[in-house]
Amino acid sequence: MQLVGVYRNCICKAGIRYALPGNRAYGTVRVSTDNVDHRNSAMDWMGIGITGISFVGVLSVWGWLYQARIRARCKTLVENL
């Protein structure tokens, strides 16, 4: 559709240059529902999501190491009985 001229760029604005009369000939119609603010907030939420997943991963590894340490300690205590 961009090659034909219906869409002008990746923001999906349809060119209606020939449909409007007079000085409004260079008007555009916004077809997309997203804008720069939505795209910026999507990038922010992506960073927050990555941070959250990383935090949960670090806590999981820490918990696994802690339980392995406790298991080894318990095994040592039982063997010393």
C-alpha cells in the first residue's frame, strides 16, 4: 500500500491529497491508533518488564543456592550424629 501511495510512512497516515478541495489538499488522515507517547511508554514498560523478570530470576537463583546450602548443612549435621 505504501508503494501505491495510500500510506505515506510507517506511522500509517493515509494521504488524501487529491480528495480534499482547495488549501486543505495536503491534509492527512490518521489511520493508526498509536502515537509517539504510546510507543515511548511501550519502551518504558519493556524495560520495567525486563527488570522484573531479571529480579525474579536473581531471587530464584539465590533461593536455590540457599536451599542447597541448608541441605548440605543438614546432611553434615545428620552425618555427625
